[in-house]
Amino acid sequence: MRFPFIAIPLLFLTGCAVGPNYQRPVVPAPVTFRAPEPLPADQAASLADLKWFEIFKDPELQKLVRTGLAQNYDLRDAVARVEQARANFGITRSNQIPQVSASGEVNFTRLSRDGAFPLPAAFVKDQNRNWGQATLNMLSFELDLWGRLRRATEAARANLLSADENRKAVVTTLVSDVATAYFNLRELDYELDISTRTLITRRDSLVLTQQRQTGGVATILDVRQSEQLVETAAETIPSLQQQIEQTENQISLLLGQNPGIVARGKSLTEQDLSPEVPSGLPSTLLERRPDIRAAEQNLIAANAQIGVAKAAYFPQISLTAALGGQSSQLSSLFAGPKATYNFVPQISQPIFTAGKLKSNVKLAEAERDSALVQYEKAIQTAFSDVSNALISHQRVRESRIHQQALVVALEDRKRLSYMRYRGGVDTQLNALDSDRDLFQAELTLAQLKRNEILSVVQLYKALGGGWQN
């Protein structure tokens, strides 16, 4: 037997959907990013268009990043959340499609002649009685006249895309964090090398001063001042070693590994990050940064939920149909006379809900407004992040250039001071002062070199780079 009513839902699949359709909010973008040196307005290329391994060329750093991408706990959790959102999207979308199921039942019964109520022999002549039933639930479907299910699916799809964008944001953050920790580690290694070399030269100077004191040329005060410089340099070494070991532990945690030694590649001064850091157009930032795109998907989901809430005002129509057979003989279960079917259309309409439906709509609209604020804030935060990174890169580079010149001058000053001291034409105080000033200037230069590299890392992250495969 055919059921023309099964095709009825198809007539309503193109029904209207209540609630607002999503339109991207207009957020004014600046022509160019704010920076100390004006950037060209037509600069379309961006540092973030490059993949992370095209930016960070240290082989050991690349190995660390790849390990982190495979094992980092936050990233693995983000991937699991994407799978959760994908499964939820599949569940929600399935509500738009008619559901079909089947069931069967066989009942075997034997009657007792001598039970609590004795039965006549003729009645229980055939003591074994079998009964069977098979049903195909051909249709279980809600007519989505008002778009409630479609809006719910729209929201679920947006939540899935938001979860995936959040995963990309975690990748961007992970690449940045691993690179930052690695460059911090190399800077500490550089400082340790400076401190070790300085300690060796100061010990040599102490031996010279002790010899001069023995010969009556230097005083015991000169010896004590030399000892002070030796201990000052020696004191920095354990502190640097502590920071190095703790930074290695930090990297190990980012990689999802037990604390251990981290392999090194290029030294801090050998890192070849390009000093040219094109930022690109601000308008492209909206399409590249994962956190902005995730915020927009959250806004889309919240906007769709308004339609779900408004659809509750209207009647909810569902159709249920079944086809099957019933028989006391299993062999004739599907014979024509044994066939059964039913068709049950149902409609429900809320009449009085004490303001619940209205409050649900207001709640959905408020959540949409909150998502809009978060979206706009994410955009402005991105513009600010890029501007701060550009300012940092340019200003730190200027400081590094001046500090480098200062170190060159102090190296020459130290050389001349010790020449005059050994020649007996100057006091040891000037030599010690030049040594102390050079040591501090070299440590500062190492930190500025590190900060200049990190400014590129932060700019790359702020521009939304690092998540590309």
C-alpha cells in the first residue's frame, strides 16, 4: 500500500524562517596601522601570509614547534572541542530529516489447563499460542514551517566553525609561545656566555692585581675591588642557570613532555629573522585572525538563536506514520490482510506561558548584543595588538642600535683603561669602572637583541599568522 502523505513534508521544506538574517556588522578599519614610521597605505603583503617555518628558520626551533603541534595539551583539547561541535552539528541537522526506524516483536505463550482458573479442554486444545508483530516506522518528522530547526542548524554550524577558529587561535598562540620561550632560552644562554667570559677576564685581572700588591705597586684596596668584580660576575651564573633550567621546563610543558634538556640550534646573534616586517592592510586582518573569525561565528550563532526563540510562538506540527503487520502465524505476518498502518499528524500551540516565550526572545537578543560587543572588541583589540607590536619592533630596534654602539665604545674604553693601569699612568678604579660598565652594557644588549626578535614574534601573532599548515 502506498502512502501519499509521506510526501506532504516536502511541500513545507522551503517555508519561511522567522528571526533576523545575519548581516556582518560594519566596523570601520583604519587605512593603515599606527606605527612610529608611517607605513605605505598600499602595502598589501603581510608578514602573516608566510607560514611559521618560513619565519622561524632555526632547525631546532622548527622541531620544537612540530612536537608542540602534535602533543600540546591545549591544542589536543581544542581539537576535541571541534569534534564535539561537529557531532553536535550532525545531531542538530538530523532533526530536519525524516527519521525511519523498525521494530519487531514475537510472543510465545503456553496456556495451562490446571491453573488458578481451570479452563475447558476445548479452550486449551492448542496450548501453544504464538503471536508476532513487525513495524516500520516510516515517518517521524516535524514540519519546519517557521524555520526553528533551520535556525538551530545554522547556530550549530556557526558553533562548529567557531570551535575550528578557536583551534587555529590555539595553534597561533602555541607557535608564538614556543618561539618566545626558545628565544628567551637562547638569550639566557648568551647572557651566561657573557658572564662566563667576564668571570674569566676578571679572575685574570685579580691575579694581576694580587701580583702588583705583592710587588708593592697596588694596595689591598685594589685587591678587594678586584675580588668584588669577580664575585659579582660569579653570582650571576647560578641565577642564569636557574632561569635556563626553568625555561627548559616551560618549553617541555608546551611540548607535552616531561621536564628535560632542550636542544639548541642557532645562537641568539645568528637568528636571521628579517628586519623588514610588512604588516599588510588592516582590512585583511579581519579575515586572517582566528579569534576575530571565531567571534563572528559566535555572533552568527547568537543571531540564529533569536529565530529559534521566535519560532516557539507558532504552532509546532509533527507527522508520524507506521507500516507493519500483525499475525498469530509468523509465516503469514506480511500477508495482505495482516497489514497495519497508522498516520498521526499532531499540532501543538502555546496559549499561555506567563511571559516565558517573550523572555526567551529577549534573552536571545541580549546574547546576540553581547556577542556583537565581543566581536567589535576583538577587532579593536587586534588593531591595538598590531600597532603595539609595530611600535615595539621599531623602538626596540632603535635602542638596540644605540646600545650596540655603546658596547663598542665601552670595549675600547676598557682596553685603554687597563693599558693605562698596567702602564702605571692611571689608577685601577677607572679600569674597574670600565669593566663593570661593559659587563652591564653587554647584558643589556643581549636583552635588547632578544626583545627585537620577540617583537617580530608578537607582530606575527598579532597579524594572525602561524595557524597555516
